[in-house]
Amino acid sequence: MTVINPMWIPVPTDLTLLPDDVHVWRIDLDLPESRLEELRQTLCDDEITRADRFYQKLHRHRFIAGRGILRSILANYLGIEPSQVQFEYEPLGKPVLAEAHGDNRPCFNLSHSQGLGLCAVSCDRPLGVDLEYIRPMSDLLSLAKQFFAPSEYDLIQSLPPQQKKEIFFRYWTCKEAYLKATGVGLSKLREIEITLSPRDSAQLKNISDWNLVEIKPGDNFAAAVAINGFGWEIKYWQYSQLIVDS
């Protein structure tokens, strides 16, 4: 199968992140007001300020849910309260755990689209995740021509309309997952070339020490995880407030 359709399983009470584990969390962002208020209480002042900048209530709520649940997930690995999680930011804005959490702090990356989020976590293995809602785009071919390699554009152009969308978003998520993993901005999209087809899994061209895993987290969504190195094992968790926050 080209794209993995994982079974998202409940989180065990004895969750452990082993050295070669990659944990991918599926997060529902559309939550009741009472739960959103609980999550908001765990955010730092900067995150609350960022949340309050969203004009639309739905976007504000989804930001609070995403950051609050990210804190809950990372706090579970660190053995602390979600409000105690501290972040630092790389030059292009990628959040990482602060040095205050020690030398063995996990690597993580978060992506969200519409009401869904994905969070990828490893012990110390660089990784990136991207999630996109597959939607109609009137400028799809012009975007592909601008941001994709000529061979990628040619493939998209040759496909029927529905496959054009699917392949476009597969390319996009794979490229962005890798760029997020390496801390490089989207200006490099065209320089990262991906080989894939409607039947073949995605691979990074001319980059041997990184792997791509394409997953289907929900209907009309495309997602990819970029993972450094080899010998890892992915586990897929469905975020559960009752287990993680208990």
C-alpha cells in the first residue's frame, strides 16, 4: 500500500518512549468549551497572546487545543505538569523543548489542519510532520509549477483532476515534513525533490539518510512524517485526555 492507514490505538497507562520509537499522535482539535478552558490554563503568556490574536473564534480554539494538547503529550514523557513545559524557538520559529529540560529531552513536531492535528515524538531522532486537508484549489498547477521540481509538475499535469489533488498534497506534505525536520523554510520547497506515483510510496531523491512515511489520518487528509536515520519503529496513538492527563 502506498499510504499507511494506521490503526490509532488508545494510549497505555505505562507509555514509554524507547530509543528507537517514533510516536505519532492523532489529535482532535474541536473540543468542548470546558476542555478548552482547562487547556488554556496550561499555556504560557506568549501562547495566550498568540491565541488571542486570532480573529475567528474557531481558529483561536483550535490553536489553544493544539498547544495545550502538545504540552500534555510532552509533559507525559517528561514526568511534569503541562504548564511546566518550556519551549525555545529556532531562527525560523520551530519550537523545541528548552534546555532546562535536560540533555535527553525528546524531539517533537506538530502539524494541524482543519480540526485535526498530528504530533510526532522521538527520543533524540530529528523528525518532522505535516498534515494537510485535501481541498479543491483553482491555482493548483501554478503552485506546482512554482514550488515543485519539473518532474513533479509534469506528473501532476498528466493526471486526471482527482488524482491531481491527491498527488499535489502528497508532494506538499512530504516536502514540508522534511523541511520542518531540518528547520529549513518553505523557500526551499522546489529544491527538495520527491519520487512518488499513485501506486508507489514517496522517497526523498538524492537524500539517503532520511525516510518518509505517508499516512492517512482521516478522510480527505494527507500527511507525512520525515524521520532521520534507520532502525526506528512507529507507533500510532489516539490522544485521550483521561489517560494522558490522569
